[in-house]
Amino acid sequence: DNTFNGLLAKLEQIDLNLKQNNIEYSISMYLEVLNQNNLESVYKSAIASKASYQLIDINLEDLSSDYLDTINDFISYIDDESDSYKGIKLELEYLTKILEAEKNSIDYSSFNVVNDIYANIMSSDVVSSAIKERVNKIHEFYSNK
């Protein structure tokens, strides 16, 4: 169903499946939604952002699973031209690097890529203060770990 109500129903189904730990099925449903041709980029960006945050959280809870490629795929659906999503996309890229560091036991302080993204976020004019605060708290946590 390609109607707006059909989209909302699918998103509810995804949430229910995630709660039941049906992660692979949820991923395939997200991809099905994101690949709908009639979906405007602002909606794709919102859905891809939510999917990315959810998978990062799931993967940080269980480092033995590996969703990094899928997360990066979801992030690629976020519109680079939309100012409202530039900060979110940077934050998600930052969080994927933290996930990578955690999965591979890389020391946060010496992981230059993650620190470069952090510096980029903190000096950016397009990143909201809320995202900067959140990223700064995460940075402080991992710096003092």
C-alpha cells in the first residue's frame, strides 16, 4: 500500500517487529519503505534517520551483531541538501564511528576519525545546539571511559 496511511501502518509494523527482536525483518521493511519512488526526500530522511538511530542502539547493546553496513546504507538515504538533516547525518556518522570503536576495541581518544567528526560537529554552523550538546556529552563519556 503506497498511501500515507499504508506508510504509517508499515512504520508501526517495523516498531512492533523491533520490539519483538525481529531485526532482519524490520531492516527489510525499512528498505522497502525507503525505496518507494513516491516518497519525498524529507520523509526518506526522517525514516532513514530513525532507522539508523535504532540500529546503532541495537548494535551498541549487542556488539556481537554487525549492522554497520546497514546503518551506513540507511544514512545514505538522508538528503545532503537539506539543512535540517545535515546535523543529524553528522551525528549519525559520529555514532557509527563510536560503534566501530566499540566493536573493534579501538581507544576513543586515539581514534582520529571519530575526533575529527566531533570537531566538525562542534564547529559547524548547521548543527543545532541540541545535537552539539548531545554529541558533547557522548564525547565526554567516551573520553573519560
